[in-house]
Amino acid sequence: MNITGHNSYSGCRFCEIQGTYSQKHKHIYFPTNSKTNYIKKNHTNCLSYINEIEVALTFKDKEKLIKKYGKYK
């Protein structure tokens, strides 16, 4: 599936929710709100994220994109 682990900022396999780091617990949490509609991940977006990571020019840029999207290639 080319996704990062469940303890990453974009670790949800199903939606685009972004995690929040808890300094106290040293863990990433996913704050939820029943009134918020989360954007579901889809195949087209995943392919565009992976393509963007592949064409990044530097390793540092790739690392930033991997962290942002929760994808690796």
C-alpha cells in the first residue's frame, strides 16, 4: 500500500486526517470530531503523491513529502 506506519502523521489507511504529536506521551494521536467530514483516500491521490515523491530532486525534499503524505516509495 506504500503507506507509513500507524504512528506517523498521516497514518490512517482510510482518510486524510493529520496526526498531532503529544509531547507528554511521546506519541501521535488523531483528534476526531463527529462533526467533521474526513476526506477519504483514493487511488488517484495516492498515485499523484507517490509521483511527487519520486520526482523530488533532493533526499531532504523526499523526506518532507513522505512525512506530509504518509507515503513512501
